[in-house]
Amino acid sequence: MTELVRPSRLAPGARVAVVAPSGPVPEERLQAGLDLLRGWGLDPVVAPHVLDRHADFPYLAGTDADRAADLQDAWCDPSVDAVLCARGGYGAQRIVDLLDWDAMRAAGPKVLVGFSDVTALHEAFAVRLGLVTLHGPMAAGIDFLKNARAQEQLRATLLAPETVRVISSAGRALVPGRARGVLLGGCLCLLAAERGTPHARTSAAGGLLCLEDVGEETYRLDRYLTQLLRAGWLEGVRGVLLGSWEQCGPYERVRALLAERLGGLGVPVVEDFGFGHCDGALTIPFGVAAELDAEAGTVTLDEPALR
């Protein structure tokens, strides 16, 4: 696994487009997120269909064609410096095949921010565009709106990335040790669902794999991990960072499962690293080479997330 191309950092006045590739977006939360971005000196613009709702499938923010067009148009707009997803939910997988990857590649590197369902886009942007992306809080997300740590770490990563070379957490070593690799990952169920598609990595070999999920019963987490193991996708992984497992059952049971399924990899594993569906979620740059110290609960980036 090789490092990916790092987009440029944002400067005051940078134009950031907010899109909704997945679920419907509450308007009041969107407006609060836009106010926060303006407070950082950025110039947020809202894509045309962000507040849409699909007529037949209310879990989607409008039609697949409109959601894809919003993302592609924002990415290909030369005045836009970054694209921030408004929220997760479900739906990103449905638009990946509708995007013109040649046109998006020609538009040049930009910043993409999101997590949860946006995992499908992190994978596609890595494979199709070769770009570093940010697994971080979303513009209309409750954590982004309410939590100072989540806000500040994302702001620093976007505007002063050299100040976030070491990402520290309260994480504990599930399997002790140190490892070097390229950061990747996201929502476990999405990573399992992406197996066999043309828009996802064929292997996590050489990577520091970040895993988290929400609202999944423990047996489902078992299924996803077992699928990745059986598919050989985890062979050659260098280390594993475990984020949040909100509403996934008693954590003691989840922890036992993670130790049982991942302990045999023979690599460092750190739990409770503080990214994903949790309060104060950290921003993790995917595609950047780094060193994991499981016992210290730190990831040290070889280079800043953005140029």
C-alpha cells in the first residue's frame, strides 16, 4: 500500500461545498454547521439538493442522480477547495457508479471530509483518484455542532495541519506494539459490503486499519469481521485502530469479539481510539503514512494530512 496524494490545506476565505451523498439532512442542523464554518473564516456553499428527500425511500437525501450530480458538480467546480459531507446514514454506495471519475480526476486534488456511510467514498476516492481523504465530523452532524474537541481537531487539520502530526487518544492496547503503515478504513459494515466492487481496495495489506461502527448487534460485527478474514482482505495489515462501537451491544462482549477475531493477526491493536460515532470524534487522514504506538494510544503522521 502506497501513500496517496495530499490535497492542499484550506486558507481563510476558502470555499467549501456541503453535499448530502447519503441520508436526509435536518435544515436547522445544516444552518448551525454553516455558521460554524463561517466562524472559521471559510465560505460554505450548499449544493442544490442537500435538503431533498427521496419520494419513495425516505432514508435517502433525494434521488441517486441528484445526489451524485451535487457531489460531482461541487468537486469539478474550480472555485471549490473542499467538499464536506452533511451527514451519513445510507446511500453513498448507490451513487459511486454514477460519478464521472475521469472528470473528477481532471478537476485536481481537493479535500473530502466525512465518515460513517461516507466510507464508500473514502474507498472510491483512494482507488479512483489516489487522494488522501479525511475521516472526520460532518457539517450537520451533532458531534460537530456540539463538541469542541471534534470542532477544533477538524479545524486544525483543515487550516493548520502541521499542528496535528501526532493524533493522541485515550486508547488502550488490546494487542501491544508499534507498527508503521498507511491509514485507511472506516465503518466496518461498509468495508465488508464493498468487497468485490470495483471502487474499493482489494486488500488492507501494508495499512493501519481504522475500524468503527454504530447500531450493529455483536453477531453482525462478527459476520463483517469474519467476511474480511475469509476474503483474505486483512492479510498483511500492519496494525489496527478501533474507534467507537455505539449501540453495538455491551462493550465487554464487543471487546471480546474484537480481541478474538483480530488478535490472531499478530499485529498491534489499540481500542477506544476516539474516532467514529462518539463524542469528540477525532479526524483521521486516510492515505497518509504513519506510526501506531498501541500502548501510548498515539498515531504519528509522517507528513501533515494536507500540504
